[in-house]
Amino acid sequence: MASDNEGRDTTINGRTDDHGRKLGAGAIASLGGVAVLVVFMLQNREDVQFDFLWWSFTWPLWLMILASAVFGALVWFGLGVMRRHNRRKARRDDR
């Protein structure tokens, strides 16, 4: 068993827990995307009028950018969930 300097067990699920954790490429890309989004929102703070179907409303542009980003992330996540579900279903059907 692996142990740290004080003799405590640091093995988790058969793997040694190294305290020097590294960020993966996906996490780095996500953090970079959030940083770009925040900069974009800070540079676009004026109020603008939006017309959608029969609605007309005035919002700060940064809020509309944030709402659009959250909506896009939810759609992206939902499509991933559907894809995984369809793959599992296809694997079950193949058995």
C-alpha cells in the first residue's frame, strides 16, 4: 500500500492518490471558454431591445449573452445524454 509522509494510506481503488493533480484538456478548454465569455460579457454591458416572435423586451446585452450560453450548454449536454442512451440501447439490442 502507498502511504504519504505521515504513514497514512493514500491508495484509492487500487490507484495511488498523487496530490499533484493535473487539469485535463477538456477542463482547460472549458476554463478558457468561460474566461472568453466573461471578457465578452464585460465588454458588452449596454441595454438593448430584443424582438422575438410577439415579445419585445429590453435586457442588458451581457445578460442575454449569459442566457444564450447557458441555453447552449444545456442543449449540448442534452444531446450528449441522448447519444449515450442510444448507444446503450443499441448495445443491449445487439446482445
